[in-house]
Amino acid sequence: MSGQIVFQGKIKNELDILVRYPQSGDAQQMCEYINTLSSEKTFILFQGEQTSLEDEQKYLDSQLKKFEDKKTTMLLVFNENKLIGISGIELKDKAEKHIGGFGISIAKDFRGKGIGTFLTDVVIKEAEKNLQGLKIIILGVFGDNKIAQGIYKKFGFLEYGNLPEGILHADVPVDHIYMYKKVV
């Protein structure tokens, strides 16, 4: 699956994108991407921390191994050979091996263009196809990220919990909303 293209074309008749599985040579772009998002302190767990290329390569290698074992689905989105989005669903283990944790991020200049909705749809379909035993997808979302919450609800995610002030967004505590979706 390494490097396999899942989609190539225009979305919303305007933006050309390529969606594919990662490959071992992607660590540099992934490192730059996550460090840029982290500096922005957007709606991701990284809130200013920077990762090294070495650490990103280790992470990528571990993800590639999990692909082989059918334990994760991760997709990268490119526009003109630039990484602009990442999404994935990774299976938990042991008594929770039927649960997949969902994550997504989109580069600042590409938000609001339908990429997040498109990518959410594609990654869920890929996970349903490739992750054996997947029954439930879960996610955590910042309480002040109403756009993402709306997208998740459109895909059938339901709220099952809220940890008041459970996550820091730009060093300010906000609610951490937990959502789930049963896989058919």
C-alpha cells in the first residue's frame, strides 16, 4: 500500500489534489507540515512543540509497519506536490482492538475548501475496507472547533463525552469533546 494513490483529481471542480498512502520518503514533508501546524497552534495536539526529522522518520516507519499489519490507515493529501493534509484511523489493541482512533489536519491555506470533508469520507472508506475487525471509530475534538464538530456530525459521529477544560488550545483550556461512529 505504500505510496498507493487513492484519489487524483479536482474536488469541488476547483482544487487539484492527490490523495495517497505514505511512503518512507515522506518524513521530511511530514515533519515540516506538523511543525508548521504546531507553530500555528491550530486544533491539533501539537501546540507549539517541534518534532525532529529523526523522530518523524521513526513515526513514519512505525506507521508503515502498522499498514503491513492492517492496524492503521493513513492518507496524505498533496496539491502541486506540497503536503496539505493528513488523516488516519488507527486500531487500538487488546480488548479495544475493534476501535479505531481518527485524526485529521489540513494546512491553513487549504481550510474551508472541502478538503477536510472529502478526506474524512475517503479515510473512513479506506479504514472500513482495510482494517479487519473495525467496529467503532472514535475521535476527540476541541470544544471551540465548531466547524469540525459539524463535519463529524454529518458523517454520523455522536458525542459521548465532554471533559470540561480537558484540552489546551493556544494555552487556554477548552472542553475536549469525544465522539464515536459505529461502522456498518
